[in-house]
Amino acid sequence: MRFHALVEVRLRAGIADPQGATLERALPALGFESVEGVRVGKAIRFDVDAFDEAAARAEIDELCRRLLANPVIEEADVSISPEPGSMAAGGRAG
């Protein structure tokens, strides 16, 4: 089965985010006075073939741990959804 994955990586709480701070300082000049707590991260989207969702999640979690996020300063949130038409979505694979 094929699954769509979205990995959102961001700095852990307490880690300085100079890019987010720069954006936040610029917002009032653009008329966005009510926006605060800006943090910058990255979104990584890809597809993975796996036996089931649990296997897909395990592979993606390992990918995050080894490559996509630095576990010392970053955290990663993973979202997985079956590809439309895959067996996981009730269709046929292959």
C-alpha cells in the first residue's frame, strides 16, 4: 500500500528561533499586531510503500530520527494518510 506522509519539523521549545523572531518583529509594520509566538519550521511531503499504516509510521519515524530532524533541538510531527485508490483506502492496489 502507498501512504502520503507529511513531516513537520520545528525547533523544540526553549531553542532560539532567530528566523521566527525576525518575522515576528516585521509583522506589526505590515498591520499584523495581534500575531505572536512565531516559529519557523519545515514541512516535508513524500510517499512511502508499506504493508500497512503501522509499518509506514515505523519507517517514517526512523527516517525522522536518522535524517529529517535533529532530535537534540528539533521535534517532528508525522501525519500519514492512505493514497486514494490504495487498499488502505478501500480500493485495489497493484
